[in-house]
Amino acid sequence: MDKALADLIKISNTTGKDPALVLGGGGNTSVKTADGAHMYIKASGTALKDMDATLGWRRLRIDSVLSILKDKAIAKLDAFKRETEVVNRLLLSCDDEVDTGARPSVESHLHAMLDTHVIHLHPLVVAAYVSAKNGRKVLEKQMAAEGLVPLWVPYTDPGYMLAKRFARLVAEYEAEHGKKPGILFLEKHGLFVTASSANAAIRRVRQVIRLCQEGLKDLPAGRMKLASAESVAGAKLAIRNAMFQTTGEYLPVSYYPDSEIVASFMGRKDAKQLLTTPALNPDELVYANGSAMWLDTAKAKPLARKLQSLVERNQKLPAAFVVKGLGMFVAAEKRLAGLIAEITETSLKVRMYAARMGGVLALTAREQNFINTWESEAFRKKLVSGGEAGELTNRIAVVTGAASGLGKSIAIGLARAGAMVALMDIDEKAATETARQIAEIRPGSQTMVVPCNVTSEGSVQKAFEAVLAHWGGLDILVNAAGLAPPFALVDMPVDKWRMALEVNLTGYFLMARETARILIEQGIGGSIINLSSKSGLEASKNNTAYNATKSGELHMARGWALELGAQGVRVNCVAPGNVFEGSKIWNPDYIKVCAKKNKIKPEEVIPFYVNKTALKREIKGQDIADAVVFLCSDKARTVTGQVLVADSGQVWTR
Ligand SMILES: NC(=O)c1ccc[n+]([C@@H]2O[C@H](COP(=O)([O-])OP(=O)(O)OC[C@H]3O[C@@H](n4cnc5c(N)ncnc54)[C@H](O)[C@@H]3O)[C@@H](O)[C@H]2O)c1
Ligand SMILES: [Zn+2]
């Protein structure tokens, strides 16, 4: 292996594995070859610690990289065409056998101008200075005490403009000091360190971190008071409501309970004021939409008004909220929430340090605007290249009976439509299998398995607590856990009768009651579906308890539709015909009963029933799922208190 590549892997892995260095996120590294013609540099998409002989780097021709900055044609382009062209030209400067399409770091130019070994990081302890008004003064004094003369690079729009300015400043430094700068601080950005060997570069990084650390006195310790589950759930629902009112988007809300940093921050008198300054750096702007918002209390209406006024001023809505006395909340898709929480925590800490050094130095409106426009361009491209959005994107749904049969099909259908689905059932193992299948059918979808006995009040309450703790809201309930004890009236044991009433009526009621309570508090409407049956409309033989309960489910739904309509909650039923696929109701014993009832052989039962339908078409789980998705979607916005019969044409409602 080329010595330069071996060195690159060494400095990348060493810095990437040290939390003190990478805390605060990001960074890249490079090493130039002995002949000075090439440079190995970290590629985007792989973490520093994961780089190895085959992964996470590209090799660039240095003259080609530097020629981009000298190209007059590029200089004349408007900002966004120019940045795209620079990225393309960097890819063209690659001279290696890597075929993954991984892109060399967009900061490649900066690396090309420095000494052979370059480490660039955004550590928290450095951010404390480069994001503070007097940070430069304090830092230069501290460095001077150890004989170090760092180069300070004032904030410049990232990409081409930064590269140009960087080149000028490095040349000036070299003219003045007779050598290239070894340490560079980039305002509102981070640290560059450069040296002529791997060990020297790592030593220098550690020295800078130590000096920065020494200059920062500890922040007052904070301890989080344990907030009640109720107040946390209430805050989540309020935030979700306000985000929906302002954007029409359904977002999950996550809570981060034990953070010393957040606790310390909340204990300050100037906490609110420290969060009035916008994003500290491009990362905070791009990932967290700017600084977190401070809330004295989490109430939906005033928060919605606040967010609306941001929209009117053309500002991005924050993704993170710090609620006095409670802590940090993040309104974002789950896969992004962790990163946003980390960036926000870092930012809170940096803001507290910056307060001691003349105050927070944040991005100006113009600087933010540059990043926003650039980002939205990139985002637009991503959308064009096929961002998947379903009719129920990010709706939070609960499905009972999700371990088997129709509940399972419906859970899959809702997930296909983009919803996040809580799979509730007494059969946890089989529900976990549903989750596995959904992950296969729609990669990236969100599910949670929640063991729940729908007949137990306590179990139902606990199940909803789990959903709120995980996603912070609720939009859809599908009651599907049901039983069909097949007995002739004269043979029906009373315990089977009672059991069916418990699951099919009490279970539907308990689930709907809990759902209604949450939907009313959340205040953005919702949809409840009772999965009934054609037997709920037209009685069938040997089905006493089933007829009674399935009919009862329809009528309960009508009453709920009346009660909840004013809150924007729609309640409807789906009445499937016979669905054999995957159902435990249609078990061999039940099939035998049906065969006997109709004087046919068991294997003739399915064709016999299919033949009774107008469409002569077997009903599948997906057919019922589609009916449920329709009723839950905005396309059914004026439909409530109704029953949608999905039976291939057997029972006619009028
Ligand atoms: N399959 C059909 O032909 C058909 C037709 C019309 C309506 N339906 C309705 O669809 C629903 C599901 O029927 P299926 O055929 O898919 O049945 P199924 O037996 O295959 O699935 C029912 C699921 O409910 C779960 N369950 C039972 N008791 C529970 C409890 N107390 N708490 C939580 N979960 C419980 C079971 O573990 C099972 O996973 C029922 O409400 C049924 O009335 C089915
Ligand atoms: Zn950077």
C-alpha cells in the first residue's frame, strides 16, 4: 500500500475513534504522496473511524484540484452553477480505481493548499471559540503562550468562495512567516491542522484540543428533574399540533430526558436569550433548521402563532425545542432526530461558553441565506431523484391484531402508504414477524411491536403510553383484533360468547376510548377504523356472537363519529367479505364447520364462497388494506360514520 494511504488511514482512524476530537461531529483528512502529485482524501459517506484500505477515500491529482480555482470560466458562473461545477470537477480530478462513486470531500481545495498531512475537525471545544465574539482574541493569547501562531480565517461562504479566500490567507501567512500555517481556525466552522508526518499531525491536534480545553472553565453542573410522563406526552402533542398547523406536516416528536447539558442550560437566566441568536454554523442550519426554540411552556396555540410568524418572515422552522423545566424535544423523522439532538446539545454547550467570551457569534442573515439556497437546490435534486412519499407519510397508526390475518395485511398496507405503525397483539412473536416483513417490503419504514391485550384496560393504557413515548403522537387507530367462535346457537358455550364480546366489543371500545382521549388533546383530527364484517350487516348461520359483535362495532362507530366529528376525528368501518388468506379464523376446524353447513367438501369451501360474489373474485388482505388506507387518507375527508363493504359484491347497503 502507498505510504500516503497508510498514513491517511492512520490519522483518520486515530482521530475518528477519539470522542474528544470528533465530539460535535464531522471532519476530514488528507495526505499527499511523496512526489507531491497526488493527495489521498477522505470521501463523503464514510466515518473517519471506518476508513480502511478499500473504503472511505479517493485519490486526487493536486494540480487538477488547484486548477479549478484558477479557471476563469468557473469564476464567472452564478453561485449555484459554480458550486455544482466545482463538485463535478473534483470528481473529474479523481485518479484511482475506486468505483463506488464516493465523492471526495468538498473541502478538498483547502487540503490541497496545506502541508502533506492535514486533519480537519469540528470539535466542540474549538466551536466554543470560533462561535464567540471574542473567541479569536482569547484563543490567540492562549496559543501564543505555547509559541503557536495560528491562522484565523474569517467566515466565508463554503465552497468556492472559502477556497479562494483560504488560498490568499495561506499565501500571506507564508510570506510573513516563511512557512505554511500549522494551525488554522475557521470562524463559525472548525479547525485545520497540518504537519509533515502522521504523528506530528495527530500530536498537533491533541495539543490544540488541550489548549482549547484548558481555556474553558467547567459549566455549572445541571441535573434533570424527572418530569411526569403526562407532562412530557402533553408537550409532545402540543409541539406536533403546532408543527402540523403551520406546515401541514405530520412529524413524530422525540424527547431527550437525561442530558446534563440541557439541564445546565435550562438553569441559566439567559437561556431564552442565548437561543434567540440563529444557527452557529452551516451544520446547525442544515440539519436542525437553526437554533433550538426556547419555550416557557409547551402549549399548542401560542407555539403555532410563533411558528407562523417565522414562516411569514421566510424563516425555517426549528426542529428542536427546549421546554423550560422539561428538557429537549425534537420534531423530525426518527432517523434524523438523534443527529439533530446531538447538534442541538453541542450548540447549547457552545452558546454557554460563548456567553463568557463576548457572546454568541452566529451566522448572519446573508450567510444563512446562501446556505439555505444552496441546500434547497440539493434537496430539490434529491426529491426529483425519487423521494418516496405515500398518502399517509409520517402518520402515526395503531393496528390491533397486527400479528395475523387482516390486521397484519392492514399494518403492511399502512406502512406502504408511508405511515409509522405500532403493531399491537397478544402474540408478540408473530407481531415481530410482521415488523420484519414490513422492513423487507418497505425498507426504511418505521414500526414498533407493542404487546397488548385489548380486553385489559391497563394493558391498553400502557400500550398507548409506549406509542407516545416513542413517536409523540397519534393519527390512526385500526381495530382489527377479533374472534369468531363458530357454534350453532343450541351448542354455543357461554364462555365463548363472553370471550367474543370481550375482544370484539370491549376491546374495540377500550382502544377507541384511549385513542379519542389522545386525539382530542393533540387537536389535529385523526381517523378510527373498526374492522367489522359483512356478518355485521347480514347475519350468517352458526355465528351468534360474531353477528352480534360485528353489528355492534358498526353501531359504536356511528356514535363515535357523532361524538368526535367536531374534533375532526373521522370514524368509519370496513366490512370485508370472506378473506381466507393468512386468517386464523379460517382455520381447518372452521373450514370443516363451513363444509358441513353447506354440504360440501372442505377443499370446496373457498371456491364455494368466491362463487357467491358478484365479481367472482377472491378477496385478499391487500384489498382490505387498500380500503382502510383510503378511509384514513385525506381523500376520505368528508366520510365519517360510514361502512365500506369490501366483499367482491355480496351485501348491498342502502
Ligand atoms: N378473515 C375474514 O374472513 C374476515 C372477514 C371479515 C372480517 N374479519 C375481521 O378481521 C379481523 C381479523 O380477523 P382475521 O381473520 O385476520 O383473524 P386472525 O385470527 O387471523 O387474527 C386475529 C389477531 O387478533 C389477535 N388477538 C386476539 N385476541 C386478542 C386480544 N385480546 N388482544 C390483542 N390481540 C388479540 C390474535 O392474536 C391474532 O393475531 C376480525 O375483527 C374479523 O372479524 C375477518
Ligand atoms: Zn468543515
